[in-house]
Amino acid sequence: MFLETQGLKDLQTLVSMSKQRGFVYQSSEIYGGLNSCWDYGPLGAQLKMNIKRAWWETMTRRRDVVGLDAAILMHPTVWKASGHVDNFSDPMVDCRSCKARHRADHLESNVCPNCGSKDLTEPRSFNLMFKTHMGPVEDEGSVVYMRPETAQGIFVNFENVQSSMRRKLPFGIAQIGKSFRNEITPGNFIFRTREFEQMEMQYFVTPGEDDKFYDQWKEWRMQFYRNIGINEKNLRFKPHGLDELAHYAKAAEDIQYLFPMGWSELEGIHNRTNFDLSQHAKFSGKKIEYFDEAKKEKYVPYVIETAVGCDRLVLAALCDAYTEEQVGEGDTRTVLKFHPRLAPVKAAVLPLSKKEPLIEVADKIFATLSESVETQYDESGSIGKRYRRQDEIGTPFCVTVDFDTLEDKQVTVRSRDSMAQERISIDQLSRYVNDKILAKL
């Protein structure tokens, strides 16, 4: 049936489609937009929610991981202890010719990529944290920071969680939340933005067992991407060299995805040793230790971190799903082949006519399906055009209510990927759709 199939060629195609179909919009677009800030439309918000739900369930439906939702604003000393105040910076240069601003460590041969000039300023350090003020007076004593990562909220709550949840090592704390970085050169759509969402998990282990769990979490995290349908050919591990390691890391490895702009980081997996807990103990003046009942001793746990950029995973899911297929002579369809677990709409109800008897049945089917899966209702345009609209947003199943339905109490279910059609009894429809979705989980 399919004569030719190809994936996404360039990022701009995805940007245009995302706006047209309600996935992602430019933030404040009516005012000319705000650089590298994006709003998620109805379908994008649902896709992002499905991704967060898949990650959250994978992490917290384990015996050894619990969840947390820490505040965005934290005591400013947190960021002094973590090293962000003194070390969280990038080298910045300006081009004297075109006035463009660049990260110095991203330039080749010290040439401005914007205009080709070599007339650049000397690199200077630029701290990436956003500052704001808490309280009625804006002075140095009221400075707080928009958090640049969610991890520190986990570390400062280590003892609270360990004690209240009666946890023994090894155990993890998972969190999803917004972070903010005043990036010098954000870009590539939602890949690098100044406001973004992270999905992080810190796994606390006994020193000496960290290497074992580091390797284990690498395997578990790669399996997660397979489970949500990301093409394994587009994934790889990229270890950090000794000169690339963060100051807190004993070892680090990225899971990279092959985006249209090339291989880029999707998730970081790090052995953070006991750096963070030790730093917070030092700066707070309070002991942060774990009492090992078996060993009858206290020690500071080591930490294995997994940190995923939620927005980057949304982008990867869109890139991975995007497919153009020639289904006949001169007939090409665009389809987003999401894993059903991620698809923002699982089923679409399409009455063949706007006549009252069909609308009445279609409304009841929509209400029933909506109880268990995200469902869309569409009655405008030809059935062929409606199928293609659902293909473009990645809906796995289209349910057509026709005049035969009034007699035989059956509907036609069309599969997104194969375009095959099957007659299903209305009273079996919900089970059919849910079973098909679960079969791919």
C-alpha cells in the first residue's frame, strides 16, 4: 500500500506543522514573540502531559523511588552551596561587526557564525541564573534566584523524605518541574529555551555501590525510550571525557537523539558522588547523613542522577513520529506515528453525516470513549479529509459512525498506521481501543 516512506527532513517543517496543528506556538506572538519562549497548544500540552505521565509512572511505580514537588524559589544559599553562584556561567563574546552575541566555546576558529567577522570581544563570564527579588524592597538582601535545575530541591529534602517515608538505601526521589536559564544562544525550536521543564531522579546509594547502580540506571533509562516507541536507531550513549565532566561528577554519560540538527543530548546520567549532600551540610551547618543499620555506621550517600529535558523529549517524540508516505500515485499523507501511550488523541469519533440520528449515536460513543482515553470529535469535511487531519496529529484510531450503524450497532474503526478498517460492535468498542493501546505498551 505504501510506495515510499520518509521521515522529517528539517526542523522548520516541524515548526510550521506544530503551529498549524496546535502543538506549539511562539510565545507572545501577537507582540512579535519573545526569543526562545514557546507556548504549548492544546495537542502539545496533552502530548507533554502524556510524556510526563509515562516518565512519572516509570519512576514512581517502583518500590525504591518516591516523588517530590519542590518550590521553584529557594534560599539563595542553596545556589552558593551547589556552586551555581560562582561557577554556573558560560564564556560570552560579542561580534563588533554585526553585534551578535555568542558562546565563545561554541565558535570555530573564533569566527562569528552570523557574519564571518573575526572582530570579536574578549570572552567574559556570563552567569546563567535569573535573579529576582523577594519582598517589598529590591536590594542585595532580597535577591533570590529562579532555579536553574530541579535537583537541589531533592538534595535539601533528602532527610525529610528519607525519614518521613522510612526509606533505606538504595532509594530514589523523582521530580518534574520548571527550571530557568538565561542562555546566551538558545534555539533549535524547543530544544534549548530559557524556560524549560525537567524530569529528574536522584538515586541515593551506599558508597562503593555507585558504579553498579550507575550502569544499571543507564540500562533502565535506555529501555524507557524503547518502551515509549522512540526508534532505537536514533538513540545512542555519549560518555563525557575527563575534560567534559562537571565539577561534581565521577562519571557522566548522555543519551543522545539524532535530531534534524544532529546528535544532541536528550538525557544526562551522572554519578554525582556525595558532593551535593556534603556541600549542603557544609553551608547549612547541619549534618546530612544516613545511618546504616546493617553496618552500624553513618555516612553521606552517593547519588546517581538521571535528568531528562521534558521539552527535548517532546521534540524528539515529534521528530521520531513524523512520517511522509506516498500511499498512491501522487497521493502523499503526513502522519505522526506516536506510540499510542504518547498520542495526544487516542481515538476520533467521525459521524459520516450531520443528520440527527448519526449525531446522537456519535455523541454517546464520544462520551463513552472519553471516560478512558483522550478522544476528539470531528464532523466537518469529507471523511477522507478528516482521516488525514487525524493522521497529522497522530490519532491511532478513527471511529466512523455511518447509517449502517443505526441498523447493526457497529462502527468502522480505521487504524492510523495501516489504514486498515474493521467493523466493531459499539458495546465492544471501548475494550477494543484500550486493548489495542495496551498491546503496544
